Amino acid sequence: MAISGALSSHREAYLTAARMVRVLGALAVVLLAVLLVAIAHGAVRIDLLRALRDPASPDHAILMAARLPRVLMGALVGAVLATAGAALQALVRNPLAEGGTLGISAAAAFGAILPLVFSYRLGISEALAPGAGFVLALLSTLLVYRLGQVRGRLDPLSLLLVGVIFNTFWSALILLINNLVDLYQTRGIMAWLVGSLEAPSYTEIGLVAMPAAAGSAWLYWHARDLNLLALSEDSARDLGVDVEGLRRGIFVATSVMIGAAVSVSGMIGFVGLIVPHLIRLRWGPDHRLLLPAAMLSGAGFLVVADLIARLAIAPAELPVGVITALCGAPFFIYLLRRDGARDVAL
Amino acid sequence: MIACACSCHHGRLGPLVAVILCVTSSAAAWGAAAPRIVSLAPSTTEILFAVGAGPEVVAVSNYCDYPPQVRKLPRVGSFLEPNIEAIAGLRPTLIVGLASAANERAVRGLAAMGFSLMLTRDDSIAAIEQAIIEIGARTGHRERAAAVVAAIREQIATVQARLRGRSAPRVLMVVGHAPLIAVGGGYLGQLLELADSINIAAGLGQAWPRLSLEYVIAQAPAVILDGRRGDTAALDSFWLRYQAGRFGPKVVGYPLSPVLHPGPRIGQSLAIIAALIHPEAFAPAYHGAR
């Protein structure tokens, strides 16, 4: 994994304020452009000026009730998945880590499916789905965290293995439910397995934004410590980093973020994996730049993927998770091999 | 048991004779035995009971719930994933299921074991009627089957007579909220057409399209038929979000059974759908359906 060679192999090894501003500024401009394009296009052609001026117009209803919340949720979920993915990769010092591999996503999806499936039989509201998903994501995280410890210390490899096993377990429970419900509900369950950004309410956006903001802020605050941890556990400890506390913090912050996002969007794969690696390949592994850059790029990437999902067979739709995997995988391989099989470095 | 008894009695006549005798006698006993039918889909189960072959049904699929007496029968998987061991153990004389590309392997497995297999379709009114006729013929209930089809046609004619001269509203029929899955084609699409309505999800080339909400708002259906998963308040608040000032559809729930069950009750389903879309055209009794 060539962790040691990573820093020196980059053209610009040192992070300066000017470089941060340049990179993040450019990414912010791109994200803004992507958001505008995504808001301007959809299954139905609308007149944006009329939508803004006339609240009684169908254009207004389409923009405000369907398109805008969806684009915003896409940006939010993409930002969360990419930021949390970058932090988790530093935590377990493994380039394959993301919310999916640690079981957080599958737990959230399983929790969200329960009220959706049983609302009709038990008389509980479908609106409980995100809450149930979030609670189960936290419970699962707690278990993975407990079981990932070796002699009282969080062991990255054990954590990854336990996470992968939990991911399989929660996914199996989802498939079990899928086999017990009637045929008309199975497509709804499949949608949670691949991920979908359909029809969020502004309340849901707010509920995801709060843990996302809190978790990201905590991670940015500890970006320097993340650098040391990604490099070597021992040197981080020698330099005065509370390694155990840091690991706990990363795990809690990322779980809260991913749990909130997945309980409204389902298991959208690849974003948490691809985006951080692209940023590392292009701008290096320094978390002070990596985390905000992953946030901006993740948001843009998912909004573009969802735009394709919305337009490809309009007015019918594709699940966005299919698009992220279809576009993301070949593009990632291309970038990885372009400069002659460079190591995937943390 | 018969085979075993045969080989004991005729053992001294030589193995060849014994085998021939055993095979013929057991085959005769098999042919004479009471029919044992396994049904692999809700629609085929309903048809079997409607044509009068119900007493011969020994097992049904996991999804079967109508008529009520099928709830007591053993379950042997679904038409997509039949439990081959359980089915073989029941020694069925006939297995009735649905033709589907997704269950080809399971069907081939059952056929290879020597079971007689009958595959039908339930994705259009014509296919359902054909399935009723064919299942009736295969189980020796031709007249009852013809009567069931005649009854469906009469129910359709009655509904159409009531609707004559009414304008067709734009309608959306959904079976799921997250994602929004609508009725595009299939037998339900045909029922929407017969119920004198314009289905906004028709013509997309999919029987169950996953529909864009933007499209729903732009098409502004006058009536939304919702499968009512969850309580009334959740249903109303879900659609309220998209009515945003202008577009205020009448949202009505439909009973999942019989509406989502293709089979002999499609005439009844049509009457329910038509009454929900055109309540003014139907007797007050139908208003209770909401």
C-alpha cells in the first residue's frame, strides 16, 4: 500500500494556504456549476424564471417539491459518503474501507426497511424509516466497535473484518425480509440495496445536514491527527496523538454521518471509495485538503450520477446506485492505470 | 408400496418379468390415484379454486392467501423459487405455475424429475382468461372454467355500461412510495383503461415503471390510486408535499386484495377501481371502498 512513499511521490508535497484556496476554490466552482445544471434539467422541461416568479405555476411545484430537494439531498449524501470514506480509510489504514465495508450502510438500510415493510401490518408510519435506520446504524457501529477491539485497543484489521462480517449479516437480513414480503414490496427493498435519492422532504434534508455538519467539523478539526494516524500508529502516538481517542472519535463521527445519510438514501456504493482515492491521486493524501476536497467532489459526483439516473429513461427512473457503480468503476480504473499502475496510497 | 409388494410376489418368475409387472402396476395405480395439484402462484391458486379443482390442491406458494382455505395448506416456495424437495415429497400429479424467464432453472428441474407441469401467464386480461380455460380443461372442469370467464366478461360489461358517456380523468395508480412504482401496463393497466381513465404512466414501455415525481406533478393526475401502505395520515402527507399550491389530486386507497391479485377476481377489481375513479357513477355501496 506504499503508505510511506505516498507523501514524497507527489509533485506538490507541501500544503500551502494558497494551494488549498486554489484547489478548493476550483472544486467549489465546479460543484456550483453542477448544481445549476442539475437544477435546470429533469424528467420534465421547466421554465426556471417562471418557477421562481409564479408560486402557482406547475414549474414552481416541480422545482420546489421534486427537483430542488432531490439535488440538495444528492449533494449532501455525496459529501457525507466521500468525507466519511476518506476518514475511515485513515482509521483502518486500508484503502478499501468505507461505510459499506464497515457494516454501517447495511445496518441503516435494514433499519429503514423495517417500518416500510411492516407499516401496513403493524399500523406504524412509514415516516419512521429514517429514524429507525439511524438508530440501527448506531447500534451496529457500537457492536462493531466493541468486537473490533483486541486487548482493549481498537485494532484496525479486526475492525475491518468485523465490519465486513456485519455488512454481510445485515445484507442477509434485508434479503431475508425480501423473501418474506409480497412481490410488490420487493422492488422497494431492492431500491434500498442500490440506493435512491427520490422524494426527500426539506425536513429530512435538515435532519441529515445536522449530523453531517457536526461529524465533518469534528473530522476537519482533527485533520492533522488523521495525517499522522494514516502514516503510522506509532509515530502518531510518539507525537502526542491520543490514538485510541482519535479512533473512537473517527468511528463515532463517520457512523453518525453515514447512518443519517443512508437512512434516507439507501446503500449508494462507490462514492465513499472512489472519491477519496481520486483526490489522493490528484492532490495528495494530506487530510487538511483531502477532507474538504472529498466533500466538494463527492457532492458533485453524486449530483451528476443522479442527474443521469433521472434523465436516462425519463420519465421513468434508474436507481442512482447503479449509475455510481457503472460510471465510477471504469473511470476509477482508468485513473489508477493512467500513470502506469501507481500504488493506491493512503 | 405397490412396487415393493409386486417384486416380492413375482420374484421367482425372474427379475425381468417382475420389473415389467411392477412398472405397469405402479403406473396404473399412479394414473388412478386422486389428482394432487401443487400451485406455485397466487393467480393459479385462485383459478384452481374458482374452476372447482380446489379440493385437489395439496400445496400452494408462499404468497397465496385467497381463497381463505389455502392458508391451511403447506407452502412450497414461490413461482420464482419453488422448493423442489418439498414439492417432490408431495408426489403431485400436476404442478401449475407461471411462465417466467426468472424461474427457468427451477422449472427445468421439476420437469426433469418427471412431474407434469403446466405454465400459464397472468399479465393481461386475455392471458388470465386463457389460463382459466386451460386450467379448467386440464383438471376436468371445462364448464366451470367457461362460466368463470363469462362472469368476468359480464362484470366488465356491467362496469362499462355504467361508465358510458363519462369523461376520462387522468389517473396514477401506485403500488409503492419509496421508490414510486406505478402501474404502467399489464392487467392493471388494462383495468384502468376499462375504468375509463387516462393512465399517465402508460406508454413508457414498462409494466411497473419507477416514475419520476416531476413527471407526476407535470401530468397533474386528477385521481391517485394508492396501495395504502401505512396509515391514512402518512398517505395524505406524502402526496400533500407534491400538491404545492396548484395540483390537488384526489388520493384514494385501494384494497390490495383483490386489486393486486390477478386471477378470476379481475372483474371485481375493475368494479372497485372504476368506483374509486368515478364514484358518482356507482351505487352508494361502492363508496365504502375508500
